[in-house]
Amino acid sequence: VTGGAGFIGGNFILKQIHETQNEILNYDNLTYAGNTNTLREVENNKRYSFIKGNIADINLVWKTISDFMPDYIVNFAAESHVDRSIDGPMDFINTNIIGTAVLLESSKKYLTINSQLKESFKFLHVSTDEVYGSLGEEGFFVEDTPYDPSSPYSASKASSDHLVRAWNRTFQIPTLITNCSNNYGPYQFPEKLIPLIIINCINQKQLPVYG
């Protein structure tokens, strides 16, 4: 699991440890949004392990995959805030695009060496509804809505989605893509919409509403 110290990845790992017998390796760079406290209750579990690393580090990614020999790779790792992408787009390009390409190339190499895993292996790429752009006054997005990203963040995630599809079609890497929308819940970083609105309400501050 990449990005497992983040909000969604952390909750995913907790669910896996509590409800399955799966062994989980958490690969996370512990950037500003990473929170190891989320996983404190499982950090000593024998089915959980952690490696600090950047998904754009091809040597460490390959060593981690070849040592752990996963049945699945779940890619939550991403720079994920629109406003931050406007202030510093290159971090988003490096992590979301280059990092995804590194994971895909490492997966291709892994399956070339371990061809017997190709039928059961999955690369699950966790994306966002932001790749579809802005919704009009009415209607809704569906799976085949054309991509129309409008920020460096959404453009970087759209790019990574296209890479995942390309590695699936060109190299037959078994992949899945999910496009999440306004996730919320325990341990979410307070810059996100729902916790930000709640915190501002509690402190009687202005509510930032876009559109």
C-alpha cells in the first residue's frame, strides 16, 4: 500500500488488518499529510510493516516490491490538494505522474520475473473525480465522462490515470482505477473540505465555498 500514512490509505490499512489476514506493507514518504498516529494501534502487528520512501525513487520501489513480493499494489500515494498544486505544481508532477510511472514499470518488471502471478496480481490506482473537471448546474459524472482537468493537481492525476490504462493495454499489467469524490472520515487532514468547514464553524470563521 503506497501512501498508507495518509487519510484514505491509513483507514484502508486499518480495515485490512482488522478484517482480513492479509500482510500489509505500508510504503509512504511521510510528507506534511502523512500521520503515523493513524496506524499506531497496528504498528506492532506482525502482519504490518512500514518503509519510508518516495514512489518516484525507482531503486527503492523496486527493492521493496521484489523483497515483499505483493499479490496486490494499492496506490494511494499522491499530492492531493488543489490550492497546493497552484502554489507548487512540480511536486504534483513528480509524485503523481513520475511516481505512478515508476510503480507501473516496477510492476511490469516484477510480473516479468514472476509470470505465474500475472493471473492473480492487481495494480489498484486510486484517483479522483477532479479529472473530469467542473460539473455544470445539473447532471453528474459517469465512468466514461471525458477527462477535463482544470488544475495542476487534477491534470497530474488525469495523467497518472492515462499511464495506468496505457500499461494495462500495452504491457497487460492487470489494473483497476477508482475515481473517488469528497472522501471524509477519521484522521482526515484538516485542509480538506468537510473537516475545514466543521472546524471553521466551531471557531465561527468564514466558510470557504467555491463555485
